[in-house]
Amino acid sequence: MAVARSKGKLRGKKPKLSDRQQKELRRMYDTDDYSISDLAEVFSISRPTVYRTLGRQPSGPAAKAA
């Protein structure tokens, strides 16, 4: 791993959702029209993945102002 790190080839698991999908998930959640289970089904991911994604994405209008 040290050799891989020195060559810049060290990688983790690929994210389930692209940046665009993560932003769309946050937007859909903020509308209050979708439950966590609905979002998990729409994006074909698990409920814990939805919660992790929401935790990483800034929320609401305050995030837009920042």
C-alpha cells in the first residue's frame, strides 16, 4: 500500500451515487415529498446510504447562501 500511495494509485470503494445524484437526493429530500425509504428505492440504494449521503450534503436555503 505504501508503494501504491507513493504513486498516487491508492483508491477506496467507488461511491454509489455521483455528485449530481447526491445533490438531487438532497433536493428531493428537502421538498418533504419523499421519505427515506422512497429515496432508497428511487436511487436503488440502502436506507443507511441515504442517511450517509444526506449527512454529507449541505441542507436547505442556508447552504445556498453560504
